[in-house]
Amino acid sequence: MQDPFKSSLFSSTPAIRRRAFLTRLLLSGLASACTNPLLATNRRIDPSYYTLLADPHIPADRLRQHNGVFMTTQLETVIKQVICQPRLPGGVIIAGDLAYSRAETEDYLQLANILQPLRSTGIAVHLALGNHDHRERFLHAIPWAFRPDRPRQDRCCTVVSSPHANWFLLDSLEETLSTPGLLGPKQLQWLASALDARRRKPAILVLHHHPDHTNPRAGLKDTEAFLEVLKPRPQVKACVFGHTHRWAHITDESGIHWINLPPTSYVFRPEYPIGWVEARVHTDGMILRLHCLDHRHTQHGQELHLTWRPARFSNFISSVSTDTEPKLPTPS
Ligand SMILES: [Fe+2]
């Protein structure tokens, strides 16, 4: 089985790398989506750059529409834009709700087809699960997504290492078609120990559901337990999620950044952006850039320059409550 977490391009020389990439791009039929100046650029994979997507909601039927959009076409457009950039990402992460609604096996087969151009170019693809996913059908239809020796057999979670950060992919799917999510005590226990084993590098967490203290909850049911793991560990710098189908960012009182990704599919209010987020991680933080599918959207090109909280806490953390809810949007 091919290792989804290794790019074949990493071990190539630059010249071979570029030639192999262009060959694969031409074979994949996406070359026509790129302009000649972009093809002429000496492109390479930047392992510190990740592309972040959420909520593609891919149906088996590529002609299926929802809220006036073709979900398959929109994800294909996003992937073309990612592939046609001058510099390619080390990885693409999709933060859940991969399938359309009931998460049928055929939805995942369609998704795998759409993602293939990314994998053909050597870009690693990492998939998280949401409430419109089904774990067993997902693993059956997309066997390259998670290795059999993943740290927990009952969840699709893992750690992806990059030069300036470890990306922790979490699985908050509790029940397909039930809106709220749950990480569960066992996955949280694994997360705590995995974070403790990686204290020296910044940690960025990715999951589908947002932290939520409302009642009844539409987001993460075990928000308090999740925050108890995150907040005392200074290596945790940011948490990325989808679920609400809107773009937002806040920094909580402990200094953790909470990033709500826009969907690639449909929005609940017409003024919200649809698109993807470019994340460039450096030693002290991360630069996020929003790419809207509609380039006329007022937020298209918006950049957020995030600075990491301190690597060591002194008395700072003792004043930070773990039950304070970040002020985040809820699903409409
Ligand atoms: Fe969704």
C-alpha cells in the first residue's frame, strides 16, 4: 500500500522533480487549467505550506446540486487552483464532511477520483471525518487515507510532521447524520500522550467540529475535556475546524488560535465565502490566506498573520480557565 504521508517528490532531485511533476500534470489533464507562465515556473513542493479545506460534501452523482452549487465541480476547481500555484503545498488537509449527506461508499469513490490529481503530483492528502461521514465506508472506499497501523483502530487520527509544526488530525465523528461530534476519552488520552511526546515543535490540531458550550450542542460534545488537553500544553498553537461552513478566526485568552475554515461546497448565508485556505507555517507562527472561488468576494485574498503563544508558560497558564468557550460561530 502506498504511504499517503510521504511525497515521492521529496526524494527527487529538483530537475527530476519538476520534469516528473509536469509529466504527471499533463497526464492528469490538468495542464490546460494552468497558464503558461505558471508552467514555466520552477515549481517545487514547499513542506511548510499546507492547503486547508473543509466540508466538500461530495455526492456520488457529480451532477447533484445543493443550495445552487455543484459540489464536485467546486472541489475540482479548488484542486486545479492548488495545483496551478507557483509553489505546491506539502499537503492538503480536508477537515471533514467529505461525503454529501448519508456518506455512501459511492460518494467516497467519487471523492477519491477528484483527489487523484493531487496525489498524482506527489502532494500528500490528509482526510478528517465529520458528521456527514461514515468511518467504515470511508476506509473501505479510500484505503490509502489511513494506514492499518494508525494509533487508534476505532478512530481515524494521526500526526503529520512538517518542518515547523506537527499537524494532529483528529476524528470527531460520533454518529453519521447526527450534527454534534465527540472525540471520546480514548482519543483524547492518545492526543495528550502524542502531544507530550512532541513538546518541542508547535502543534496544530485539525478536526471537523467546533468547540461548543451551548445546549443542545451542535459542535463538539466533549469540548471541556478537549480544552483541558490543549490549554496547559504550550506546544498547542492553533486548532482548525470546519462544520459551520463559514470563515472565522479568534485567539482565545490562552493564546490558542481557532480557525474556522470556509466550505468548498455551499454556504448557509450568501455573503459567506466559499473556497480554501493557504497556510504557511514559519518558526514563530503561521500566515493564512483565504482564496475565494468568487474572486470578487470582499474577503478574497484576506491574510491573517498569526503569532504563536509562548513555548514555555510561567505563571501565565494558571490564570487561564479551561472552561471558557472561544466565541465562535455555530452552524446555521
Ligand atoms: Fe458540512
